Amino acid sequence: MLMKRSIFPKMNDRTISPKENELRALSTFFKKSCIVGTWSPDPKTTSFWKSQYSQLCAMCEHPDVCDYPDIYSGYEGALRCLAHNGGEVAFTKVIYTKKFFGLPVGKTPASQSPENPDEFAYLCVDGSKVPVREKPCSWAARPWQGLLGHNDVLAKLSPLREKIKQLSNAGAESKPEWFTMVLGLSDKIHHVADNIPIKPADYLKKANYTEVIERGHGPPEPVVRLCVTSNVELAKCRSMSVFAFSRDIRPKLDCVQESSQEACFKS
């Protein structure tokens, strides 16, 4: 989102890897931050990057280590860094913010907290601010979990929903194994039936979650092409491409179909 508004630095330097593009952009945009963890599967590369972009570890509890555990990392740690370590902005979740300041969360009442929510505010996409005690604005939200089915299920949707509802009610008290393993329900995840089916892509867009899982590095986007020779292979390739991109695997995979392996080599 920040890239679309030309606020965040571009990440399209083809001479370095997509991951280093991201690290360089972050180190350019933020003077100091705390991004702990393993930045590369190769320990030597991780060590080199943490030395090269040391400001990304400067606000950690142990900048020289820049790894878990760290009191200023994660959703709660970011708030702790904001409140007590000179941080200016925290990328976190609403539920962690409410717990940090002792505010009520759902049915859970307010609790004692040494932190003062009146000293902070939510920063909204349009540049405005909302007090922490009020209804928050968000940049993106993870949609509720749902049940996914083939198109041919739509014809039998009503009886299927009724059966799921019955099973949900039957297992709500005793919580048998199938209640969680099959239906995916728990004390925190409840069954709610929508009246109108919705396509997966539209469901993600409702919460602006596509901004999270489909973020690119800016044009020109590097692409790795995979060539297949059948419709089944093409469908699998496209599914893998979408999944890989959503899991932050770069560069993007592109799928092309040819009549034979020989034609693939020539394409």
C-alpha cells in the first residue's frame, strides 16, 4: 500500500535478491527498527545482511544478536518498543494493542495496565489518527476462517449448512476431537452461516487482505517461467504460483503451456 502511494522505496533492483531488496528498502525508510530472526536460510548471508543493514536491529533488546527471543520483537514487543524504547510507530494487531493497554477485548473485561492509552493513537491509511480507546482503523485485516467447496457444492448448499450447524451445536458442549479436527471450531472459532456464497478472491478483498498476500516489489517484477504440457499441469502450476507468492516467495512464478517438452525448451 505504501509502495502504491510512492511513499515506500522501490524494491526492484535486479542486481540483488528480492529479500535484500526488501531489507534495503526497510533500512532506507526507517532510521531504526527491530526486525529479528533468520533473514536467510544461509547463516553467512544472514550475518552479512545484519551487518550491512544494522539499523534494522538497532532498536532490539540485543542489537548484536537481533534474534528471538527479544522483548521488542513481535506484535507485543513492537508496542513495548513504542512505549519504552523510543519507537515512533508499531506494526501490530488491534487485539495486542487492547491487551497491552488493558482495554476490553470481546467478552473479556478491561484489566489493570501500567500503560496509558491516551498517549497513543492509531495511524490510519488516510493520514488521520484515531484514539486507542475508540474504534480502530486498520490497514488490512485477516478474514474470518471459512469453509471452501467446489462449485458443484452450491446446489446442495442449504442442506450442507444445516448439517454443519447441527454438528456445531452437538459438539459445542463436549468438544469431541472431530469438533476441532474436522469442523475447525473451538472456544474462539464459532460457526456463522452467511446467506450468500462468495468467491475466495472476493472474500479476501473484503478485508483488504490481498494487499498483504499479493504485495509486489514494484515494476519491473522479475519472473521465473515454468513450462508445462497439459491442462492439468497448467492448473497445478498456476495454483502453486499463487500460493508461493502469498507466502512471500520471490521472484514470481509464471506458467506457460506448450504442446511438448521440446516446444518448452524452444519457447
